[in-house]
Amino acid sequence: MPKELPEPETDVIAETDNYLAWRAEEPDGEITYHLELNNVTLHFFQEEWNEFLSLVKLLV
């Protein structure tokens, strides 16, 4: 019988009617971030997420 892998712990960061941003703490301790934009989902590691947030701050 195969061992079940632990599920990541997830938290919603922000949500609107059409968009969702959430983070996951993976079983190995890595934090990943996810943006769901209608039918597109973007996945980021911590360093990529930090750079993405810097980009968004330049836009607003």
C-alpha cells in the first residue's frame, strides 16, 4: 500500500468575483503563491512572487 503524501496547507490572500490569490506551504517547507485569473493560473516560488509584487507596485 503506497504512502499518502501530505497535502500542502493553503491560505487565501485575496479574492474577488473572478480572481483569487492564494499561498501554499508545501510539505517540504517551500512557500508557493498562485494567482487564478479566470481560466489561467500562475504559479510562483517565493523569489518570483517578490519580483511580481515589485512589478505590480510599479503599475499602480
